[in-house]
Amino acid sequence: MELNVKSPIPLHIQLKDRLHFLISNGKYKEKIPSERELMDMYKVSRSTVREAVSRLVNEGVLEKVHGKGTFISVKPIEDWLGNLSSTTEIIQNMGMTPDAKLVEHGIVESPEEVFAAIGQKETYYIKRIRYANGQPLAIENQYYPLEIGEKLATYDIEKGTLFDILEQQMQVQLAEAKQIITSSHLSSEDARLLNVPKNFNVLHTERLLMDYEGNLIEYYRASFRGDMYSFRIHLSKKNNG
């Protein structure tokens, strides 16, 4: 488990990245090893360990508790594909506290891909930052047909769950969605909003949400932090008889 001393990448950065990888993949679920244990495991100095851990604390990945150790402050959120759930519901199901911050909203000229999906030159646009346990998790961009979006905006679109508003307040019966997931990088503005480097890897999703009559209700585009979010799917072998 030794680090590469010949690499131009500083040892504390190598260790930070290694710990981040192990945390993201579930190796450490509650807390990380002690300073002494990390020094012995990776054959590095105390200052190297402290610098690596300090950077992860500053990024909100770790939290130091005096006299007890260094704990994982944010566990990766798992979104099981095949279930149509809101971001709020997914975060709550992980035992975490969801939150949101409204960045902007209003009538905009539809981007090309939104126009192709919704068929309106203007759509109602909502952009929010999503949080899990106080840590920025994702940037959500949602486009609605004007007749839906303008009514939606009369409710609490900053803190409210938009799925719930649509279904419970506006009586829109959400039925199904088509979704694409890719890997991407953030714009400078979105990186600033998520408090991560511009070259930070994110999971980019695009989703078309429809009602039972096949009407398009929402064009959804979001970027989720790759270190805090994962998509999972259950597969079974087809029985050919």
C-alpha cells in the first residue's frame, strides 16, 4: 500500500486521493484509520498524513471529532435505477438530510435540446443546488412547458420537493421517465457553486419526465458529484426456457 515516491505528485496528494477513493468505494464507512495507522500503512510522515486528512476535511469529506478520531462526514448516495424517485427522497432514504438553494428561475429561450423535447421556443427554467447533510451534492437544471412552470413557480420551489408539488398540489400524475447518464466536467460557474475544482468528475444525467398520457412534464439535466453519488442497477439473467 506504499505510495509512489518517484511520482511528481506530492505524497500528501497521493494519500488524499487514495483515501478519497477508498471512502467512495465503501472501504471506510464510519471513520478512517488513526494517524499512526496511516503512517504505518503508507510509510509516510505524520505531516503528510495530517496534510492529506486536512484537505479532505476542508472538502467536507471527513470530520474530526476531538478525542475520538476522524469520521466520514458524507457517505456516497446510492440511486437505484428503475425507480422514479425525487432527489429529496433518495437522500432521505440514505438517512441524510436533504436541502436545496434556488440559484435562478424564470422564462428562458429554450436550448436546442429542450426545444426538441418540449416543442416550445420558451420554457420555464429552474436551477437549484442540492445538498445532503449540508454538503453540496448536485446542480439541477429543470425546464418545464410554460403552462406548468409558471404555475409551479407560485409554490415554494426553493425548499419544496418539485415532484411532490407537481403531484400533490398541481394534480399532475407522473408516470415514467427516460434517462441518460454520462461522465462529464463542470462549467466554471457550477464548479464554484459545488465548491469543487473545475476538472472535478461528475455524473451528468438527462431525463425526460412524462405523465400517464405521454405528455412531457419536465426536461431535467443535472450534475452530481462523483464522490458523493452513484447509480446502481439490479440485473438478472433472462430465462430462455
